[in-house]
Amino acid sequence: MNISQYPLSDPRIALIMGVVAGVLITCICFGIWFLLGKRQLSSARKAADRTTANAQKEANSIIKEALLEIKDERLKMRTQFEKETWERKQEVLELEKRLIQREENLDKKVELLERKESSVVGRERELAGREKNVTRMREELQSLIDQQRDKLQSLSGLTASDARKLLLSQLEEQVKHEAALRVKRMEDETRELAEKKAKEIICTAIQRCAADYVVESTVSVVSLPNDEMKGRIIGREGRNIRALENATGIDIIVDDTPEAVILSGFDPIRREIARISLERLITDGRIHPARIEEVVAKVQEEMETTIREEGENAALETGVHGLHPEEIRLMGRLRYRTSYGQNVLQHSREVAFVCGIMAAELGLNVQQAKRAGFLHDIGKAMDHEVEGSHARIGAQLAKKFNESDLIVNAIDAHHNDSPPASLIAVLTQAGDALSAARPGARRETLETYVKRLEKLEHIAEGFVGVDKTYAIQAGREIRVIIEPEKVSDAEMAQLAREITKKIEQELEYPGQIKITCIRETRSVEYAK
């Protein structure tokens, strides 16, 4: 198409020109963009080359460091390996030395065994030779014995059996004579031993029964000049006896006992006040309620003074000083208190002395030991009025009177109500046990006595063939009635020994117990 044929004002020409201009502009822009992209690409390549070079350098340095570490590690491992190898070599050398030493020892033992074996063989040969000699000598001896026997038979005219019988009879007579002499000697020795043992038993019994203190109980007896005094004590409609009981707190028993009145009460001090008051009223002769109250009040004042004096004397005797006045009064009250028949105040004196002696031997404080032993039973003066064990009551009283913790613990622990915290407390326990356990200190209670007799009879009744048992002589003898159909005379002695052994094993008793077994056979007929 020829564009020149169209005028410039033609719209198609303008459109073509616009398109051409747009294409030119586009090409120019594309060229500019191409030039810019080529420049950026070259700069990027340069940056990449620089990064690659840096990375290569870092990689080389890391590789070098790794190689150095590997070399160091190889060097360490090599050193460790060489060290372990050297140690193993040393162990192997030590084992080789031990093995060599063991081999030498074994060689020595083998050599020693060979020597012993050779000596044993020599001894066996020697013994075999001796055995042959002994056999030969035995045969020669037997032949000599046979010759001598023949000669003896020809000379005596007795056969071997007759000679044996004659010899046995003579030996039997000789043995009987010697046995009789020995039996007589044993009887004499047994008699002397029995006499000595009997004296020891009697002395022990006397020692057990010899109480140094008056046995006090819950009952006191007041003697009267005549039986008419009982009516005066009772009074009109019983007013006198009621006034006396109310004033003293003690039961007064007026019974058929001739010329005596019984005072019954658990508190020994009140019972003593009642006894003294009643004796003074009987001596004075004026018995009425007002006089009774007056006398009882006066006796109570005197009793307080007596109690304090008893406490002071006991403290002075034992060497215990610095006691609280109330402690002295309470210790004096123990003069009228007994435990299993043993006077508690005297018991406290003994415990104080024993504790002092033991403390001196052990190098402990003697005064503290005496003080603890003297006050250990102070709670018994208040156990009628306060609940609790006398050890715990005594500890509370000691703490109240500012006694030291050591003394308080010794009082509290003397019956194991609390663990002992000092050696003084342990000595107090030992002193209390020694004073209470000595022969004659305490008497056996009636309940314990009855139980012991019952157990004694029960032990004997447990054997087969026993019909009845009777404990007599206050438990010192038991009679056992045997059923004759089940136990013979020969078996009865064995039964007595078995009963004796069982009593010794299961029963505790003072002195000794005699077991008498009785076997009786009766034959009854009636004549008509």
C-alpha cells in the first residue's frame, strides 16, 4: 500500500503513525530494559563469585580445623592405646610372675609329697614287720598260756570252768564287801552333807522370816481394860462411836473379841490418830462427842509434829540436806506407810545409803545419788489422795519443790514409767530393787501365798495315776495320793522324781518342798 496517496489528515494515516510510534517506543523501552538487566546480571554474578570465594575460604578453614582436631584426637587415642597397652603388659608380667611362683610352690609341694609318700611306704613296711613279730609273739604267748593252764589243772585238780566259778565267787564276795564299804562311806558323807544343807536351809528360812520392822496392815487393835468399856465407846444410841468415826475417818468395829476394839482403815496416819485418841479417851475415862473432838484435834496436831520430826531425823540420818519443808513432812508421813510389810521410810533410808555407796564406787555424785534414793518413794505419801502411780506423783512433787531435772527423772524412772536419763536414775532403780529384795524385807501377800499353794497342787494333779494332792506345812510339803491300780511301787519313785522336776521348773518358792507319794492298797471283807 502506498501511504503517500493518502492525505495526512486521513484517520487511517494517523492510526498507522500511532502504531508505528508505539512500536518504536516499545523497542526503545525493551532495549533500555535489556541493557539494565544485563548490567544487574553482571553485578549479581560478581556478588555470587565473591560469595563463592568467601565460602570456599571458610570451607578450607573448617577443613583445616577438622584435620587438626582429627590429628589431635588420633594423637590422644594413640597415647591412650600405648598407655593401656603398657598397663596390660605390666599385668601380664605380674601374672607371669605369680604363675612362676605358683609353679615353684607346686614343685615344692610335689617334692614334699614324694618325700612323705616314701616315708609312709617305709613306715608301712616297718609296721608289717612289727605285725608279723606281734603275731608270732601272740602265738608263742598263747602256747605258753595253754601250757600253764594244763599245769595248773594237773596240779589243782580243777577244770577251767570250775576255776572260773571259784574265781567269780571270790570276786563277787570281794565286790560285795567293797560295795558295802562304799555305801557306808557314801551314807556318812550324805549324812554330813545333809546336816550341813539342813543348817543352810534353816539359816535361810530364819533370815527370810527375820523382819526388822513391825508388820503393819490395814487393821489396828486397841486393848480395853474390860468389856464394859465397849458400851461407853459406843455411847447412848451410838453417838460416841459415830463422833469418833466422823472425827478420824476410821471404821471402829466393836465385836465379840474380848477386851479389844478393832480400828479398820486404809490410811495408816488416820488409823494411828484414831488409835492414840481412843487410848487417851479410855485412859481419861471421859468419853463424849465434845471430848472426842477435842482429843482428836490435839492428837492430829501432835501427829503433824511427829511426822515432821520423823522426816527431819530421816533426812539428817541419810545426810540429805536442803529439802523443802513440805518434802520433809511428806517423807515423815512414810513412817506410817508400809509396802508388802516393809516400812517405806526405812526403805527410803536403805535405798539412799545403797545408792550413795554405789555412786562412791563409780565415782559419781554421792549427794545426788543419796537425794534421789531418799526421795524416790515420796509419791507414796500422796497416792491415797492423787490418782496415778506413786513414781509419777513423786516426780510431779519433786518438780513442784524445785528439785533438779536429774532427781525428777530418777524418781519418775525408778519403776520404768519413763526411761532413765542418767546413771543416778539407774542407781536408784538398782537401790530400790536391792532394798526390796533382801531376805526379810517384805512378806508374801496372802493372795500370792494362796495362788502358790493352788499351783503346787495343780502341778502334782497333772500326772497320770495321781488321785488327790494336799499342800501342807505352809507349802513346804505336798502329799500325793496315788491310785494303786495305775502306778506300782517301783513306778511311784519315778513319779515322785518327775513331780519334783516339774515343780522346780514351773514354780518359784523359798527354801525346799518335800514331795511325799502315798500308795495304799486296801482289802475289805465283812464277817457275818
